[in-house]
Amino acid sequence: MDSKKKLKNILLGNALKNNDLEGEKLGPFWGVPIMASDAVSSVAYAIEEMLLVLVPIIGLAAVNYLGLVTSPIILLFLVLAFSYSQIIACYPNGGGAYIVSAENIGKTASLVAASALMIGYVMTVAVSLSAATAALVSAFPGFIHYRLLFALLFLCIITLLNLRGMREASKLFGIPTYAFILIMLALIVTGFVKLFTGNLPPVQYPESMKSVTDGVGTVSLFLLLRAFSSGCSALTGVEVVSNAVPSFREPSQKNAKNVLFILVGIIIVIFGGSVILVTSLHIIPLEGKTVISQLGSAVFGHGIMFYILQFATSLILLLAANTAYNGLPTLLAILADDGYVPRQFMHRGTRLSFSNGILFIFFLAALLLIIFNAETHYLIPLYAIGVFLSFTLSQTGMVLRWIRVKGKGYWYKMLINGLGALMTGTGTVIVFVTRFHQGSWLLAIVIPVIVYIMYRIEKHYQFVGRQLKVNNFMAHYHKSVSKDTNLCIVLVGGINRSVLKALNYANLITSNVVALHISTDEKQSELLRKRWVETGIDVPLEVVNSPYRELIEPVEDYISKREQNLEPGDMITIVMSRFMEESWFANILHNQTTYFIMQRLRRHRNVSTVLVPYLYSSAFVPACEKEIAHEDRRKEK
């Protein structure tokens, strides 16, 4: 084992086989902390975000309006929970708003939903880590100048843990999540007991803060709507369960529903209880002190329980980012399968996680943290809109589904989804308008750009598919007439024009040709075997199983074994086909596996590699795009 592989095993753990996937999935016990961490953690900043809107205008009186703003948020949370339970029942393969919109509204709506979900998930990571850092510096003010450094360090840790696999991450993250839930319940119970016994007086602020506590304005409907839009960050996380249904053990739908309803109960108790205590104690945000830290100080004092609360809050905010690591990679894999994002997002890493999706989150979240200096309230405006837009599209899609398919009790299901669509649609408009000057307008540009990019990626993959498709393989296949007997191995992934060209080249130089296929998916490999026989290709096909989804090492191992049987002076030629692109953008949409195989085989003395390029003609692009557009119109009809 080389040093690189040893280091990889130390950081990520030993590789898992394909048949280990079921063991990596989540049951209800570990599913709750993994899926609920985002929604639970929102308590730590949602109340504060509402007060940050109200306090500068009406001062200490802001706490009297918390209940008025919070009530519709809790109602909306309940409606969404029941709505998403229906989505879980109808769409067991996950995908949430994207799949619902694709089936019931249309292609454009589904891509808008997917774009909104991508933004929402990445923002979840950035907001959660920023809030975790804020909780840390509230307990230890000396760290305030290192908040960005701590946020980036937390991001690295959580990314690494997710790369180690779902089951391992669930155990590492589950205990702190349950610890936060317990400490918050203890805070609420203790607070209510002290409140009812008259032992919990309101928090007193110094006279020097009189200008802040008195306020300078009056309450208006627009002000309350702004506070509502900020508090709606508490709704994030409810959609992740429906997006990640395949991540649960069988029966996956039942387990996903159980986790969803447990999540609902926890949030209502913690969020509602915290709002009541904050209102009763007249707590407002202070520079360097979060609302939760002040609540903990008032209820627990500055003893051990206070520091446990702060530590647990920081941890849960850190782990809330993990919700996105479970939802977005699964969504990207579904999008990749449909051809809207690079195919690489479909591939599972050594620990059976969608590692490319995990790294995608890492780089985008790191960029956001750096741009916004890990400040939570700068990120919230971009956060809520993406989430609400996906809510609205999913609920609208479900209403259209019930109208179309009907079924037993469809009317009350349609009523729930209709109410959800109306409330979240209104919420989307409110959040967008009230947060427009804080940057929400950016999403009106970013979402269409992402949708356009996904459209172009799909067009490219469809074009490539048409270019590679061959209807009559044997009519263009040239059998070998060479008298040379040196072994030539052609690497094949399927039956298409590029493989045809590689086989014809190999048959030209030798009569001893073997086709080699590395199997990372048994079903796909069986289909290839069947098609190979049906096509009538006279070159033998050898299939090497790769249970760890490796491609390069199985190729090298196979070649090394064949190399041992060579006679002096003989050579092995490895022929690989590669689809050549004219632009850098198109090149990143395809694997560069052939390059890495060539680099690995350079160490073999008796092996030569030949790259057979397959370059499409640009003259065919307009005609192909016209054909694709025609097929799209036909499908829509």
C-alpha cells in the first residue's frame, strides 16, 4: 500500500464494498439527530434574527411582539410537516421539491426548485457555521477576532467526517444533537418552574443602553413582516427528510415519516418554549452576547450548566451544517442521473458517500464564509428565499398531483398542500421584498443563471449521447486481419461509437484483442454482457468486478497478471477511447479517468498505451440542438 493510500485510509477509513450500502443507511434513532440538527439549531438564531429587526425600531417593547410573529411561523411549520409527509409517501426515491416539480409542474419549475435547494443547502452550511462561531465567541469573547478562522476550521472538520460515511457521521453527530435537545429542554423546564414560582425576574439592562431599549419608532405591518421573514429561518430543515428518503433503512418511507414527525414535536417545544421565556425575561440581542446565551445566564446563572448550554449550542450549530451534507449530495446525484449537473456527482466515494457532492458543499460554503466574514445576519437574507421558493414549488406541485391522480381522501391532502403553497408563496414574496435592500435581489440573478447552466449541461449530454449512439454496430465493425499476436486490451464502458473506433483500431494492429470492462455496478455490467453477445462482436469481453468502485487499480492488477505471461520481446498495448471536447466547460463534464490510467501505466516496461480520440464535428451541433428541442416539445405534449 503506497503512502497516499495509507493517508487516505487514516483520514477517511477503509473502503467499503457496494453491498455495505444498506448498513450505511439510517434508522430512526440516528436519523433524528442527523436530519433534525438544522431545524433544531435554528432556535439558536431565529429568535435573535427577529429581535434584530424589531429592537432598533421599538426597543425593549420588541419582546411583546415575538408571540405575534412566532405564531404564524409555527403554524406554517405544522402545515409543511404534514405536506412533506405526503411527499415522502408519494416519492420514495427522494429529490423533494425537484422531483415533485418535475413530475407535476414542468422542467423549468423543477430546475428552479433544484437551484433554490442548492442555494438553501449551501447557505445552511454557511449560516450554521457562522452561528456556531457566534455562540463560541459569546462564551469566550477573546476569540472574536478569529471568528472566520474558527468557522473555516469547523467546515473542514464536518466535511472530513461526512467523507468518512453516513453511519460514522450519524454516531459522531447524534450524541451532541441529543445533548442539545436535552439541555434546551432542561433550560425550558427550569425556566418555567422559576417563572411560575416568581424566582426569575426580567433581565435588567444598564442606563447607558437607554437609547437602545427605548427605541425610536413605532410598530408597523411592514416591520412585523420583516421580523417574520427573519424568523422564517426556523423553518429550514423540514424539507431535508423528503430529499433524503433513500438514506433511510427499509422501510425507508416509514422511517422517514417517523423522523419527520419527531422533528416537528421537538421544534415546537423548543422554539415555542424559548420564545415564551425570552418574552417573559425581556431579553434583547447585545453585541457579543446571543439571545440564547443571555437566556442561559438568566436561568442557569454562570455555573457549569451555562457553559454546557453554550458548548452544546455551538456544537448543534456546527452539526446543523450536516443536514445539508445529507440532502444536497443526494439531490446532486439525482440531478446528475437526469443529466443536469456533471455525471461525477453520481459516483460514490470509498465510504459509499457521494463524495463529489460533499466537496462541492465545502468549496462553496468556504467561499461564502470568506465573503461575508462568517456574519450570520448578512447570510440570512440569501438563506430564507431559496428555502421558501422550494417550499412553494413543492406544495404547488402536490396540489396539481392531487388534481390529476385524485385517489382516496385526495381533497383533504390537496387542502393541506394548497394551504402550504399559499402560505409559503406569501412568505417568499415577503422575504424577497423585506430583504431586497439586504441582498435578496441577488437570487433573482443567481437562480436564473444556475437554471441556464443546468439547461446547457443537459443539452450537452444529450448531444454527446446522440454522437456516440450507433444503431448498426456490426455494419461499421472491422474484424481483424492482422497476423500480429501481441496482446491488445481495449477498455470499454459500453457499446458506442467511441468504443467501435477503439476496437477497429485494435483489430488493425493485432489479432489478439481482449475487451476489458471494470464493473462497479453489477446490473449495468450484466446488461453490457448481454448486449455484447447480442451484437455479435468477436472480441472476447472480460469483466472484472470492482466492489470498492475503483477503476484504475483493477485495470493495473489485470494488466500486471497478463504481463507475467509475456514472452521475451512481447508487448501489451492498452487502447482507450476518449471523447474530445472543444471547450474547457465541456471537458469538465466528463471524467478524466483515461489520463490517470495512462499515468499509472507508465511504470510498466512492457506496456504501451494508445489514446484513440473521438472528436465530434461542430457542423452537427445546430442540427443536433434542433433535434433535442423538437424532442423536448414532443415530451411536453
